[in-house]
Amino acid sequence: MNNLLEATERICELKGNLVALDALCSAMLQQLAPSPRARLSRAFGHCAEAARTSMLNAEISEHSIAAFEHDIGRITALIESLQRQEPPTRDRAAVETLLLAVPRVSTFEGQRALTGASGFFFERDERLYLVTSRHVLIDEPSRHFPDRIEIEMHVDEHDLSRSTVYSLLLYEHGKAAWSQAQDSGGDIDVAAIQIERQMLHGFSPPAFTPDHLQEPLGDVEIGTPLLVVGFPLGFHDGKHHLPVARQAAIASSFGTRFQGQGLFLTDARTHRGTSGAPVVMRSLNATRQAEELPWKLLGIHSARMDMGGRDLVEDESLGLNCAWYADVLLTLTEE
């Protein structure tokens, strides 16, 4: 009788130990990130199969094997239930839409590659445009005359590693397919070319709109932090086809035409390949239309500014850049 009582107490202790181990196992699994948890699940499956093979070849009672299979199933179900609770991963959701609105631009003369630059998408009244610097598309002083450009665009909002290259002709029947603007100060180094939506096969990239333009201009103070988003020297995230951002600041009176031209100055470290990049400021009060892209589009980066009389040995570069006011896009994108 005493042996039966002791055996019963021992079984109860083992059940309590099993419940405690279950609680510990659940707590540990919940602390694991999805990737390590998936690896643990695969390793557990391999180890369980090895143990199952050993038990089948050993002198073990059917009750022990049944208990083993029961617990293996229970632990597997626990891991799977935790995995189902994880929200599905979406690369696009993890990436700011600002980066998806800035494609890489490459220029060509026929099949000959010429230069690399930056650009961004601008949408107005359902029309989609690629905006970049005018000198990216044509530059007489350097005899830069491309006849087409290529832009790299994402084709899968869940997998940013998938992209395609679209080719845009710069001339049709001898006429420029792109437009540029002028004002009383002369040429403006900004160009826009319309993108036919049918060529995108249903994919619609994030794009700036007139709602992203800053009004009134006087509300932006000198020294305001900015970002210049682009492809300096062609550098970018090659796997996910994403640009990089450089920090900048307003370096001249915003709203005042610097030296009579329709531009302002930024203080930032920039390189070749950044031409055409958007110059943006974080928007604290984004409109409903601009919530997906909560930035104010202040300008279009053009080039570094330097002084003609600077002593190249004694004097460092100014580190200043020209950016054309973005409200010129209202003129460029008029139907």
C-alpha cells in the first residue's frame, strides 16, 4: 500500500514538473524573435525525429512512446501558435515611403551609358511625372546630350528586392518629351517628364503632390534641418534598390531668391549623382492627402556652389549647394 501511495505522489510531482517546464518553455519561446523561433522549430523537428527512431529500436513500452508523441505534438502546436500570432512581414511597411518616391536615374546615348543621377515622382491630377535636374537631360557646356533615360522602380510592395528598369525616350519626332521652366532670372535647372501609367503594369509608386509644397515660404527659418535624398556617386542599397539621405540645413533666407535666381542654398555634403534629388523637410501637420508621405518638398537639388576666386590650395570648398524652389513644379506640370 505504501508503494502505491509513493508511486501516486511521484506521478503527481512529475505532472507538476511538466506543467512548470511547459510554462518555462512558453515564456522562452515568446521572447524569441520570429527568425530564431523558426530555426528552433526546424531543429526541434530534427531532434524529435532522431529521438523517435531511437525509441522505436529500443525496448520501450507503448505507453512511453504514446506519451512522447503526445508531448511532441503539444510543443509543436505551441510553437506554431506563436508563429501564427506574428504579423506578416512586409518590406515596404518597414521602409519609409520617402525612399520609395526617389528612383535612380541613368542617362544613355543609344546603348552607351553616360551618367547617373537622382530624381523623384510628382503627381498632379492623376498625371505622374519624373522630376530631375535639367542638366541631367541636356547640358550644352559639357556636351551632354542623352537621348533616353532609365529609371529603376520597385514592382512588388512586399519584396523590395524585386525591381525593373523602365526606359524613357527624351525626344519624340525631334521634340523634347520633357519640359523645363524659365523665370525672370533665366533658366531653371529643373525638368519634368510624364510617365505613362500603363507602362507600370498597375504598380503606383509613392509620389509628391502639390499638397507637399511649402506655403507660406516665410515660415521656414534659416538653419531648418533638411534631408537630401538621392544616389551620391551612384551609391545606394543595391539589394533593395533604395537611395540614401544626407542631412542638410537651410543656408540662405528661404523665400528670398538668392542672387536674384529662383533658388535657395543648403548646407550639406553632396556628391555627383545627387543632381535632381528632392530637398525635404519633415512635416508636422501633414494634410490627409500627404499622410503617406509626411514631408514638405522644399526644393530640387541642383549642384554644389563654389566661388570662382577661391584659392584651391588655401581655401576649402564652401560646402554649400543650390536648390531650386519646388513650386516651379506647378508651372512644369500644367496640363
